[in-house]
Amino acid sequence: MYKIIDLEVKGGDSGSLISLEQNKNIPFDIKRVYYIFDTKLGVTRGFHAHKKLKQVIICVSGSCEIMLDNGFDKVNIILNDPSKGILIESKIWREISNFSKDCVIVVVTDALYDKDDYIRNYEDFLKIVRR
Ligand code: TYD
């Protein structure tokens, strides 16, 4: 359903640094990067799957919780470590909640934004993955 990518932490006495490189620690050509921050208290986001898109999600500050669902099983993962990437393939439903005030999520994807790649209706999602 997902894979954890260990991101090597560089840096020394001055602090830490992680670099994301396409087809190195990120297992695809990087087409887009976006970040989610300043999420209001109690909000749950996501509620979609992608038809084709692959992505790696990294919580670079604070914490949140992600629920992943392949139409058969569900898992909950706590994201609170900037050195762990979560690789999510297409056709996985996700809901992200319990954002801390300082939570920043970086999302690295293999495609430009395309609203037609979204499956936003859960019943449609189940039909697609179960057929
Ligand atoms: P949305 O997908 O609704 O966010 P979430 O699923 O995390 O709740 O995206 C919020 C808005 O941002 C929506 O108007 C679409 C827009 N958007 C872009 O323009 N480009 C992007 O790369 C993404 C991810 C969203």
C-alpha cells in the first residue's frame, strides 16, 4: 500500500539537511513539489485517490496522521520524522488529519497538477479498485 523511504540526513554541527533527488532517493522523475502548511486545527484533508499519480509525502515539521486505503485494507501512519518519506502509488485513498500547528508536509510528485487525475468520490474509488 505504501513504502517508507529512509532519507539520509546530511549536515554536521550546524544542523541537518536532506536532499531529494529524482531517481535517487525519490524513485521517479520529479515534475512537481508542493507543500501544505498552516492547516487549521481539527481539519482533515485529502479525501481522494489518484488515477495515475505517484508521490512521496514527507512531514518536514511537526506531525500529522495519514490514513491510506487500497479499497480492501486501511492503515494509519503517524508522520513526524523529516527523514522518512512515504511513497504512495496511484489508486490509494488518503485522508490526512491531526495536523500540529507547526506541521509542514512536502509532497513530491511524478506529474504536473491535473484535476482529471483525481478520484474524489469514495464509491467511484471502490468501483475502480475492486473491478
Ligand atoms: P486539494 O487537492 O483540495 O487539497 P487537499 O486534498 O490537500 O485538501 O487542493 C487545494 C487547492 O489547491 C485546490 O483548489 C486545487 C489546488 N492545487 C493546485 O492548484 N495545484 C496543486 O498542485 C495542488 C495539489 C492543489
